[in-house]
Amino acid sequence: MKIGITCYPSVGGSGVIATELGIQMAKRGHEVHFIASSVPFRLGNNYDNIYTHKTEVNDYSVFKYPPYDITLSSKISEVIDEFDLDVIHMHYAIPHAVCGILAREMSVKKDVGIITTLHGTDITVLGHDMSLVNAIKFGIEHSDITTSVSDSLKVETYDLIEPKSQIETVYNFVDESRFNTEDRDLIKAQLKEKLGIPSDAKVIMHTSNFRKIKNVNHVVKSFELLAQSVNCHLVFVGDGPDLYAIRQMVKDKNLQDITHFIGQETDVTSYYKLADIFLLLSSKESFGLAMLEAMYCGAVPIGSTAGGISEVIKHGETGYIVDVGDYQQVASHIKQLLNDDDLYKRIQENMLIDVKERFDMDTIVDQYEALYQSIMTGE
Ligand code: GMT
């Protein structure tokens, strides 16, 4: 097949999934065309059958706002015709699904299939904005297939947007050849030495884009409680709007000597291996791809009840789920886990088995491939 993929190419779960999926499709022999504002950040190597097409948004003075959506649609239509694409996979309803539909209308080839994947914020945040609801609904209903990364996101989409078409859940996946427990102890020891973390201290980790919905302040509050009785350090990876406030909060609570801010890191694998516990305490989270990556690397997760997190963690079996905002309960679960080696090992073992069963890359790539094929054959 000849597949076009459009996503936000910057660091973020939706771009990661779009890129990994494209790489896997290319490895299966399909021709893959990324059409985006820049080369997706995880697309490191050169692959024979992967092509990238960059959109340049011109900022003419006649425009009050640069026309990203129109430029992108135009570029997608060019690529559809030039390379005779069979399907285009649009990640995010807004604006990408709408761009895909517009591109199909603009192109000569009118039978290109459109698959849209909903990732989260396009529904859970934008879906509350009445000025966008019709556009989101249009994007979903005019795509040939719409998928959602969790059941929870699917339900929320039906509640908020009420599309008349079907939405299918296809979970996110992780490439086990990169995210695994290989050399976990060695990497842990090396990083502890590099960061000045004592070898017997436990490590709590969080990574995100530090947006308000990530509730990073709850991570600090639970860590503050934990640090009163447990020898532990906190590691933050990532950057974003709340980072400055979080740094200040850490200082105010006098936790700066046991807290480490790593900043933006495109390869976070080593930090997942350093972590004993991974925290994701968001108020909105459709899936939590970073948490799944951390779990593949052996870090036991504690997540909030938001969105699809409870579809990834099985409470009490592969980690713990706590109500959004209940940081005392977070601290109490961590304490319980870190004070009981048998419990920690049992949960970690269950977790590694479970994630490999339910979020296996090949199985999920098969699902997407079958969906592409079903559009082409019209079945
Ligand atoms: O979490 C973010 O803010 C980034 C966002 C994105 O657009 O990349 O992530 C969303 O898509 C990921 C991949 O499907 C999901 O794992 C994240 O849970 C989802 N984020 C939210 O729902 C807030």
C-alpha cells in the first residue's frame, strides 16, 4: 500500500505513535509518506520506503493568521496525486482530519481512503469548545474510519461530539526492541552515579509536557509526603508551561537536593530504567503512552482515574489507580510498594506480562494494517 501520514511532528505521544506506525508499515514493505510541518522527531534513521514532505506555512502580511490548515491540505493533495496514495492516516481530528478531507476534495484522485485517529486533547479539550464541535464532527463523520486510542476517549467523543459514524478503539503500542528491561540494573547504577543519587535510594519519575492537565504539582506533593519516611529521589524529564512553577514549588518545599530536572530528552529509555515508580496524575489523559513506555522498562506505575489510564493499569495487579488530586493516597501506595519487596516484584512481574499481552506492537500494527486494507477493498 501507499500510505500518507499527517501528525504533529514535535515531541508528544500522538507524533510518537504516528511515527512508529509509519516505520512499522515501511518495514512491512508499504510505501510511507509523512506530510507534516517538519520531520517527526522520532524518525531518526533513513528508511528506503519512507518519504517526508514538509509544509511551509507562509506568513504573508495580508493574513492575520498564517494558514497552516489550508497549506497542509494543499500539500497532502499534491502528495496524494503525485504518489498515487491509497490511504492517508490523519492523527488528530482538529485540524488534521479536516485537512485530509479537504485534501481529498482538492486532489484529482478522489478515492484515497481516510483514517483518522483521535488522541485526546482534540476531544477532551477542544470538544468542549463549541466553536470547534462541528468541525470535529465533520472530520470524524467524513473519515472512512475513525479510531480512538482508548475506550474512555471513544465514550467521551460520543458524549461530547455525537458523531453518527462508528469509532473503533485501537490501543497505543510500544516497540519492545527499544523499551525493555535489558541492563536495567546496570543503567540504574550508572545514572544514579551520574546524578548523585545514593545507590540505596528509590527513584520516583514523571515525564510529560508539563501542561496544567498533567497535575505535576500533585507529583511534588506526594513526593514531599513520601520523602518524610522513605529514602527517595524525584526525577523529572520534559519541559513545558508549568516547569518554572514546579521548580519553584520544589524549592519552596526544600526538596531541591533530592529532585532532578533533566529537561527535554528525546530518548527517555534510560530514565525509565532508573525509575522504581512512574507517576501520571493527570486530570485528563486519553491513554498515557509515556507511562506505558515506562512500564515496558520495568517502572511500576501509579496513575489517576483520568480517561484511559485505568485501561492501561490494572489496579492492584499491575500498578495502582488513585482519584485525581488524592496525592496522599499516591504517597501511601508508593510507600507500601517500596517497603515490601515481594509486593513490588509481584506487581512488576504481572505488569511486564500484561503490557506485552495487551499492547503488543505487532498485534496493534496488524489491526491498523487490516483497517487500511478494509478501506481499500471497501469491506
Ligand atoms: O499528553 C499530551 O499532552 C500529548 C498528547 C499528544 O498530542 O501527543 O498526547 C495524547 O496522545 C497520546 C498518544 O495517543 C496519549 O498517550 C496521551 O494520553 C494523550 N494526551 C492526553 O490525552 C492529554
